[in-house]
Amino acid sequence: MAKLVTGLHHITALASDAQQCVNFYAGILGLRLVKKTINFDAPEVYHLYFGNEKGSPGTILTFFPYPGIPQGRKGKGQLTVTSFSIPENSMDYWIKRLDKFNIEYEGPQQRFDELVIYFEDNDGLGLELVANKKDERPGFTYGNIPSEFAIKGFYGMTLCEEGYEKTAGLLVGQMDHTLIAEKGNRFRYSAGGKPGDFVDILCTPDTLKGLGGYGTVHHVAFATVNEATQLEARKKLLKFGLNVTPVLDREYFHSIYFREPGGVLFEIATMPPGFAIDEPLAHLGESLKLPPWEEQNRKIIEEVLPPIQLDITRYLD
């Protein structure tokens, strides 16, 4: 039987400033600004998508920049670390680049069969670079980072939980994941068994409960092949006893949402139609794209949103 959930789709975080997001993720890390749109539930707020050239599932980190919101606190019941995959021999390059832009980091340290450094963005969002030889995806670069060192997409993510059993039961029993590694209080699951799909559950019962705000993750989305598989996944989750939303149209994918037992907001998103439905691949992220129902309000929305600019020249080596 084909899997209903195939891996990670995207991760969405809260931020304090839109331009700061562009500077850090496109400028310093070299991710492509794939889409510049709005939060469909709060049109006065940007929704910025960063990923590889096409914005492929398993590469997309997105942000809701809410000016004026309080800083969050990473803790239990949250996705606390988003990990990016880098080529095996690129760790020295990235350490020098982080030093160049005065970004503090921890490591490198060995974890399973990979080399990892931890750092945070300007808002305190937890990030990792994971050097490995398993990732065959091409990286993306604007030219500010040599292609042989470019980020390839997600490596995986870490859920901080009171315990692992209930969340693991959901992942394995209802979401097509398998336990592939464990050490100490870290348990790794995957639907696809490859970089971009890894879900680590870190058991930290003594950690404070996380609080939402800038510098924290809002939700994580898992990928499904199409609308039919999404409906099957929804039926399965409802039968399991979870409170699952109806299917919502997010323009570039369709989504359903639910809380996993530890409190993290999960989403299952379709792989089509993708980000090239409203602008050519070569020009992704260049224009403000609005859903059809908001086009009549474009003038008002553009007046409210702060201008942002992509200036890669400031971030060349």
C-alpha cells in the first residue's frame, strides 16, 4: 500500500521583521526567496517562503513576520530545531561564514553518522547545519555561496517533548514513519529514510513548556502526494481520534491541521500545485502574490506591508 505521508513538506516560524528574514535566510544562508505572499488568515502580514530553486517539499522554511509580537520561548511541545543539509566536506566553509557574519554557534559535534553545528537566527530560532554524504539533492545559490557548499534543503527537525511514546505512536501508526535510529533521549523517525525527512523526538521532561512568539516555530507540515491521499490521511487521523481541520486552500498546496499528542501543530500538505502556478520559475519570489480573493484589496495590502528588498551583493564571500 502506498504511503499517505511521504516526508516533510515545510516548516513555518514566527518572526519579528520581514527584511531581517530576507537578509538572514537569502543573504547569509543563501536560500532562495521562493514566494512573497501574505498570511491568508491575516492579510496585513507577509508570508515569506525560502527553499531550493523550485521550493520543493522538504526544503521550505516559511515565516510570518509579525511586527510587535513578543519573543517566544523554545521548550516542550514545540519544534525547537530546524536542521539543514549541507555537503559532507563543507563544514569548514560554513564555520568561517558564520564567523564572518558574527553568528555564534555550538559544535561541530557528532550525532549518529553526521556532523552538526547549532546556531540561531536574529530572533533566536533554533537552526542546525548537518554535514552528510547521504543527500543527493542539488543545492541552490544566488551566487553568494559557492555551489559546492550550498544548502540542499532540510535534513530534518527536532520535536522537544515530555516523552516520546505518544508522538512516536502517531508518527509510526498513522503517518507512515519508521524508527531508524536512537541514542540516549533522541529517537529518529522517517517516512522516506533520506535527508529532508528526518523527525527527531528529543525527550526533555525537565524543560519548561514552550511559549509562542517570534523565534519559535508555528507548525510543521508533512507532505502527501495529492488531494486523494490527503483525504485518506484525514480519514485515518479522524478515526484515530484527532481533531483535524477541513481541507484548506493555501493556493500552492492544500492543507489539513491537527495537534499531535505533545502539543505541536502538525499539517499535511499536498505536493501540487507548487509555487510556479502564478509566476515563472526563473522569477519566483520577485513579486507580491495574493490569493484571488484578496486581489481586490491589493492597494490596501501593499500600503500596509513594509517594503522588503533582496540584496545579495552584501553577502558575497
